[in-house]
Amino acid sequence: MSEIIETFTLRKDTAIRGANIYKASTLLKKPIADATHTLSEISFIVLRIQLENGIVGESYLLSFQYSPNAIIGALKDVLPLINGCQVNETGVVYKKIDDLSEYFGNQGLLRWAQAAINIAMWDAWGKYLQHPIHHILGTHQKNVPIYGSGGWLSYTIKELVSEVTDYANRGFKAVKIKVGSPKVETDIERLKIVRESVGSDVSIMMDANQGMNLPAAIKLATAAKNLDINWFEEPVHHQDFQSYQILKNQTGISLAMGEREYDTLPLRELVSRNALDIWQPDILRIGGVDAWRESAALAKSFHLPVMPHYYKDYDVPLLCTISNGVGAESFDWVDPLIDNPMIVQDGYAKPHELPGWGFNFLDEHLTEIK
């Protein structure tokens, strides 16, 4: 009888009773640009869910200046569904939102909202269990290689060199810069300067953000062979599978993609064409923790490594829980806004060891959205 009462009490205590939405922004001195975007704002939508026992689970998504009312609307549409659900029922909640979203489409904004809820539920569940996420899911490795990302096309050469050498001086062993300039020769020159700046001990990757056509991508990949470029990310549109195949066949360069994907169909399609070397899921677009791990398992079945997109504070703990996690991406944008920034040392990042995800946004940086 006591066991039944204890179980009932637990279920009552761990039910979700409500949620709040906030916005935070980080300093951006001037707009930055890649081959397809000009970013005038770096901002974050933060979700906090409350349990009956008072525990708060938190998640965030990177929003920039795009469609602020749309993503808030998507969150407000789905949040009433989770009230009363048990915080550990991530799959149950995922299906409830999937069923609600089917009419207007399961992908896009509603998938972002679905993922934000999922990530916050995992945070609250970890806090309730008093364990970090990577302990709950099982540990394969205790730290993860991490690379410095940026190298925006809007940077002057001085700014580009300053950023990559700063990463190298901080112990990063790899950097990624943007390509996809109007002239391929400009990209080649910038890559040469970066190689000269960081030396041969630092790996270099390049990211076109889908901004190139196939002939330009072939020309750049061919020229980059002498610069020891590790891989080429999103060289062309993410659904142009044939161009990925041709680029791979003609140049042999390693190809990386995955951050645009709301499901694993492109992963399967590119594997069938032998045109993918690194899978890069975005934890918000793919649907949260459960979907991220399912995609990593699928990549594992094809012997592909996983190097996810952007969210290092979620990705590093999750990479520690899989056997094919090989690295994480690092931007510093969120670090000044949270209470426990991730430590990077000698090119490796360690997951937070506090319960849940191990960090929270500082209240003074949050503005509640009603």
C-alpha cells in the first residue's frame, strides 16, 4: 500500500502545471552575414515549465530577428496541451503535439515549439532526479571535441583573422568559416589567410549555408584540396541531393549537412547516394532530445559520425551519450546570459554536471512575453 501511495504522490508532484515564455538578447555590434542571411539581431526565446512540486524546467531556441510573433504563437498554441502531463512523458507529449499539428503541418514552427517543450521537460526531469542529462541517458564519453564557429562573410580580413586566432589561442583545435561569396576566388583567398593565421595544427572547415550553385561548389572544393579543408557544410540547397552526389563524386571532399532537417529523410537519401559524411542534427528543428537521439542512432547504423548544429549546451551532454558523437559547434552568444557557461579546455568541452542541462538563463536578461 505504501508503495502505491508513494507512486501516486510522485505522479502528482511531477505533473506540469504551467509555462512561461521569455526573450533574451545578446550584444551584436553590427549585422553579420553568411551566404544566405544577414543577421541584425541575436536573440533567444526561453521557455520555462513549472511542475506541481515547484521544479522549473528550461529550454531556449535561437531566434535572430525572424518571425518573432509566429514562433511565440506556435508556443502559445501548444503549451495548454502539456498541462497535467507527467514530466517524464516526453513521448506522450510529442505525439499529442504531433496530432495537433498535422493539419497545418508537423514541420516548421510547430516542430520548434514541440522541441522547446521536449527539451524543457528533460531539464525538469533531470532536476527532479537530481542528475545531469548525460548521466540519465548513459555515458559513452566524458568530454567532446569542440570547434570554433563564425568566420562571417561580412567580416573584414582583420576581423576574420582576429576571430580564428582567438579561437586557436583559447585552445580550439578546429575552426569553421563561412564561404559562398559572390566570387569563389574571394572564398579561396579568405581560406588561405585563415590557414596562414592558424597554422597546420588547427583544422579548418567551410560552410556555404546553401548559398552556392553546383559549379561554384565544385570549383571551391577543388581549389580547397591544397588547403587541407576537413569538410564542406551545406554547399548547395539542402534538398538538392543530386548536386551533393555530383560534388562528392567529382571532388571527393567530405560533406556535412543536417541542420535544416525536420526529419531523417535527407539523411537516408544522401546515404543512398554515398553523398554524406557527417550528420548535423539541429535539436530544435529535428524535434528535441528523443528525435535527436533517434537520428543519431540512424546515422550510427550507416556508420556516420554526428556533429550537431549550434546548441552546444544541449549537444555536448547528448554527444556524451552516444557512441558516434565526434564533436560540437561553439558560438559564445549565450554564455553571458546564463549562470553556468560551458568550459572549453584544450579543444574539448565537458558537459555540465549539475542536474538537468546544468544551466539556466539569468533572470536579469529575460523579458517575459505575455
